[in-house]
Amino acid sequence: MTVRRADRGRYDRATTHLDAPLAVVDLEAFDANADDLVRRAGGKPVRVASKSVRCRALLERVLARPGFAGIMSFTLAESLWLARAGFDDVLLAYPSADRAAYAELAADPKLAAAVTVMVDDPAQLELIDAARAGGSEEIRVCLELDTSLRLLGGRVRVGALRSPLRSPGQLAELARSVGRRPGFRLVGLMAYEGHVAGVGDSVAGRPLLSRAVRLMQAAARKELAARRAEVVRAVRAVAPDLEFVNGGGTGSVQHTAAESAVTEIAAGSGLYVPRLFDNYTSFTGRPAALFALPVVRRPGVGVVTVLGGGYPASGAPGVDRLPVPYLPEGLRYDPQEGAGEVQTPLLGAPADDLLIGDKVWFRHAKAGELCERFDELRLIEGDRITATVPTYRGEGLTFL
């Protein structure tokens, strides 16, 4: 029996009393993935990216494990909510324009001590000051470095359009601006190399593309390591008490951890291991988060139809943004319909063995976005559900 077939048996037995749609997290796989992240981090703490988890109970679970420290959040409102819930080290990964949340942050000593906000422009400092509404707490600030690889004299850019800050001089100047402005304290520097950490370098059936990606990533790692070290030196010259330098992502943990300038690693998707993380040579994870849809029709030989399924992931539209039918093995989408809003036909020989009411298990393309479709996660150990926990949505929260 294959591992996947055995997993299907476990998941079906654990949920036999439950109707789909439903979502599960296999805790054995989740914990094994957490151990692998820590191993690859080589002794540097791993800060958990909450957008890839979106479940408070699972954030608590992973942060209780040795090797993990702190959360990287995705909105300021989420940051404040997490801090109120007892998480005492929350780094907001993106600049915010949430004036009401800034007023709360500036007025509450506990929140101000727990939350660090992201800036890459003096105008963001101006916005925060204007939003204080009388709050006088010191705001903890992190600066973000643009990690993109620039080629041909800057005419070609590889990497996300994030921070405008690229050179040591630019980062040092903004660090001085923070230092001159009362009510702020510079505590960190972040650099997320998404073109390395979030792009698979071993795409099935695409050997030339895979080789090109590996060559690009090797060049990007070399360029960024040198530039990041220079930036850190420049910023520390202005702010010698800098508390952390954050870098990495699931796909680049061991490479980023090897840089002496980096003090902590960010990762989150590697806990759930969605389908976009199947195509890496640097690590192999275990799918831990899945969702099940029920068979509701049998239109013909080699075809079943499941309820729902149109759960595309964010990013540039493409087939790789769709969930993938995972269990039983061998099912595929009808190319004329794909993943539908309210029903999804699936083709393949395994369809003939499925009955009305049976479950088909899927993997989402990305990690935490699955939790925007379900209000609870069933936690599976062996072939039993040992807990049912709410997602952010299940707690009544939709931050984006």
C-alpha cells in the first residue's frame, strides 16, 4: 500500500461520521514539517508567518516547539488581535494605512511593546504620527529591504515589487529619519527573497525552466547575501541596538540561515506544505493541510462531480493556482470546466470506485488561504480527530 493510499484510509476513517466539505490538518505531518524547518534553520529562530497558518491554535502549537519564536503577521488589525491574545512578539510584514489601529497601538503600552510595524517610506511615519489621536506610546519600527535581483543594468528585475529601499545608503537614511523622530524606535530589518523562497526550482516536465530557475536563484542568493550584509552594517552604524534581522522563507531557509548578517528566519507555508511547494530541490515536506469535497454526481464512466471546489490561490492567474485533487490518486480536472464555484467534475479511472457521498481530498495551491474557505480545522492524529479548532474566519475575523 502506498503512503498516499494509507493516508486516504486514515482521513476517511477519521471523518467517516462527518459530511464534507471539511478541512483537516494532519498533526503528525505538521509537526514533522516544523521539525524540518528548525533543522534547516541551523540554530536560528524561526518566526512563523501567520498568513500561512491563519489558525490561532496551530500558531500556539508551533510556537510552543523549540526553535520557533515570534509571529510575522499580515495586517495591523491582526497584529493587535494576536497581541491581545497573548502573543508578545508580532512583526507586521507589510506597511499599513489603518489609522484606527495605529491609534490603538499608540495608546496601549502592552500592544506597543508586542507589535513591530513595517515602514519603507518617511510618509508612513507621517501617517502613523497623524493617526496617534493623543496616544504617546513609542512605536517599534522595522525597515524592509528590496531583495529583487537586477540584471542588465537594472533593465531586468526578478522578484516582487515591495520596498523601494535597495541600497545601504537608502536604508541608513531612513534609519536616521526614524531616530530623529520622537515616538519611534528602530528595532529590526526585514528582507524577504520571495523569488528564491517562493519559487520552485524543480518543475515536473520542465527541465529547462527548472535549470533556469536554479541558475537565477543561485545568482540572486549570492547578490543578496553581499548586499544584505552591507545594508545591515550601514543600519547598525545608525542603530547599534537593532534587535533582529529577518530573512528567508520556506524555500530558502537553509541558504538564508547561513548568512551571518541574518539573525532569524521567516517561514510558514512549510508547515502545511501546499501544492506550490512540491517543486523544490532544497527540501521535501509532507502535505499536512487538506480539504475534502463530497461526491454528489456520477455523470458517466470515469467521471464524478464533487460539490464546490473553486478555491483559487492568489497570484498571477494560472493552472498552478488551483487546488489539486490528491486522494484518491489519479483524478484530474475536466479541462473545459476546471475547478467550479458550486460543482467540479473530476475525470479518471478512480472515479468509477467512488460512490455518492464519498470524499475526494484536495490540496490547496497556497497555505493559509485555505482557511478563508473553512471556519474550522479538524486535527487528525493517526486515524482519529483529536480536536476541532477555529480558523481566523471561524473566530469571526477576516483581516483581508
